[in-house]
Amino acid sequence: MAHTRPGLRLIAAMEACKGLISLVVALGLHELAGRNLQQVAEALVSHAHLNPASHLPGIFLHAVKSLPDIDLSLLAIGALAYAVIRLIEAYGLWKGLLWTEWFALASGAIYLPFEVYEMLTRSSALSAAVFVLNLLVVAYMARVLLVQRGQASHPR
């Protein structure tokens, strides 16, 4: 186990946040599984005291109506698996476990081509910010691993 750097702790905290958000999504999908989504959406709009005929609530209701019949339980399981992976990665980075440093590098780098594609097809400040943040994480993880490799090849 290596000495944990502050940068690794920051990345661990980001991964933990992603894991917790995914866990909330998984629980929400589990709760919605088997229910009539159109009725749930209408109840949500009504509960928020929104006019279903106005622009944004209308878009939301139309989007829910357009959803194909999908099994939300499978999506819930996928979100739960993603949450578990992110939380394990967060724990390992917080503790300075080497294998999670490699995993963080690979899992961050795998998204880069998709983020570049997103910026090229639908450029927005959010997509650029996500790309830059992910690029910084990947570069930092690569630097951490290269420094460790250098220290391993030049023991004191």
C-alpha cells in the first residue's frame, strides 16, 4: 500500500460521489420497476403543481410516453453494479491501493474518445468541462503511476 496523495483522495471522493449517485439511481429504478411510468410521471407533475400543458412538463410527459416498454429491474441492476465498482475504486484510491490506481487510469481513459465525439457532435460547456476534468484525472493517474514506477526502479 502506497502513501496516499491528496490528489488521489480528491479523485476517490469524486468516485465515491459517482457511486452514491448511482446507488440512488439504482434504488429509484428498483422502486419504479413494474409500475406504469406514465402514471408516475403524471403524478410527479401534479405533485409539483406544474401545468402538464406547459412546455417543460409537456416535454417530460411526452418523453415518458415515448419510452419503450423496458425492464427497469435490469437497469437497476446495472446501476447497482456501477455503484459498487465506483465505491470499491473510491475505497482503494483513498487507501492508496496500487491496483485501483491502474483501474482509475483505465476507467477514466476509456471515456475520452466518447467525450471527444460528444464535443464534436454536440458541443457544450458541460461536455467540454467533463472532458477536461476527465483528462486531468487520467493525466494525474498516469503521473502517479509513472512516479511510482520510477521509485521502484531506483530504490534507495
